[in-house]
Amino acid sequence: MNPLTLDVVLGTRSYPIHIGSGLLGEPARWRGAIRGRHVLLVTNETIAPLYLQRVQAGLAGFEHSALILPDGEAHKTLANVDAVFDRLAALGATRDATIIALGGGVIGDLAGFAAACWMRGIDFVQMPTTLLAMVDSSVGGKTGVNLPAGKNLVGAFHQPRAVVADTSTLSTLPLREYRAGLAEVVKYAAIGDAVFFAWLEANVEALNARDPGALAEAIAVSCRHKAGVVARDEHEHGERALLNFGHTFGHALETATGYGTLLHGEAVAIGMLLAARLSSALGLASIGDARRLEALLSAFGLPVTPPPSDPQRLLELMRLDKKNLAGTLRLILWRGIGRAEIVPGVDEGSILSVLGAR
């Protein structure tokens, strides 16, 4: 695909999302986002052997170092943020330093949070290498880490200087992680684009085969949706909360089952279906739309049934969700495909019924 650049516009500020094949090896496209002389590359043990050297080759002239962390959601911790700080200190990083996050959503969230904290905020560049990170977590400035009490409970809004989505990295992405990324693509269609939902239904075979044209279209449409929402509601005071469709259920499942048992996208897939079923139970939407969502998720090879979990424990974890206000649950539900909305004061008995259904 020919490289494409979209802009996330935030008032008087903006930053580009570059989408294309081979971009990591084209430093002319991203070196301009680096303003100082110090650069710390943060990546993980899976990605480093594949792409680290390629990015480092583009950093000639900068004082740079690399931190390679263990792979997986279980390592998105404050302890590893400390490891980033230690490496920044050893590098002599000043306030004009840049962190490059090379990896999936875990690396992007963790490295971005470290960038938000070091000297009260330094630049960072997102280089997502998973489909999920390309279409969701790398765009919008949400950063953070997990605690035993819950997912992403510690974090900050800190926008990147640029996002560099090299689609050639998806060729090495394990099938399970690729499918997890498709869950976030489905989310954009589910919350606000019925036409895109129908397009996904018509292009299941091409997307499952990682057809470059279909994949490019799916990534571009998803990023446009995310960029538009972030531009209108950067700090999640309203519309941006819709992007969490399925996430309140999903985050609870991730925490309850132990980080790493479910991939984030798998948990979101299950969570979206639970939200759709709850919407039907509350009379907000047709059960037919929930069945259509289930069919699409299943066609992409995603799980649609929660792992065995205690419904009461899941509800307790849902009460910790950041969208809740004044001790009452606020969930993202829908009135059918393409029509999500924020619903406050959801009856906990109805939630328990959906969580307990099999």
C-alpha cells in the first residue's frame, strides 16, 4: 500500500499517524519528530530481534540506548516504569529527550506513561507493531500501567509526537494477536459506523488472509474514527468514553483471570458481546444485532464466551472502572449496530444476570 498520513488535531496542536509498509526502515519519515539529542528505545524480547536494529539504524547522530523488557500484559507494571527511569538517567536524558515505543499496546502504554512522568513530561513516538496497537492504543495519548487491583488504574493523558504504523510488521504477528487486533477494528464499526460493520462482514475472508488492501482499508478507517473522537474529546469527558465499548467487562475479565490469560482484544470481544446482550436485556436494542456481532467476532476467530469466573467478583472489578461516577456504574451500551451510548446507573442485577449466563 502507498504510505498514508492522517492527522490528529487537538486545538492548536496536532500530530501525524503514518501508515504504510516498511516505514520503520525509512527514518526520513519519522526522525523529524525527535527534537533533542537523547533517545531511549523501549521494546520487548519478542520485537527486539525483529525490528530493533532497523530502528536503531535510523538514529545515527543521536545519543540513544535501548531497553528490552519481557513480553506480555503481566509486565505492564510500575516496576518496569522504574526500569525506564533508570535507563533515562543513565542516558543523561534531559527535558528534550524522546522515548520511542517499539511494540504492541503494553510497550506503548508503559513507555508513554514513563514519558509523561520523566521531568514532568518528555516527547515520545509510537511505533506500534501489532494490529491492536495500530488501530487503538497508539493513537490518542492514553498511557498507563496495571495494578493487582485492576487494569490501567495508574496513568496519564500524554499525546505522542507521531505514530509510525509499519504494516509490514503484521506479517510476523502471531495469529492469535492478529485476531485480537481485529476485535478493536470491529469496535469502531459497532459504536458508530454501520456501513463499516457491513464492510467487515463482507471482507472477513480477505481480512483473515491478511490481504494488504483490505487490511490497509481497515486500519485507515479505524484510525480516522479514533482521531476524530480524540480531537473532539481528548480527555474523555464525553464522547471518547464510547471507545470503551466492551472494555468495562473486558478489563474485569482480564483482571479476574490473571493478566495474560486473555489477550486484551479477546477480552474486548467478549466484553462487547456482553454489552450487546445487556443492551438487549434492558430493552435498548434488538437481540438480532447482538447475534450479528457474535457471528462477526466468531468469523474472525475471536472468543465469544467468558472463561469461568465469579460474576460477583467481576461486578466488583467493574465498580473500579474509571468511567463510573459517584459510586454508580456507567456502561457503554448500544441501541444496535453503529449506535453506542453512555448509560449511567445500570442495574447491577441485570449485569449479574448477563455475567452469569452461559
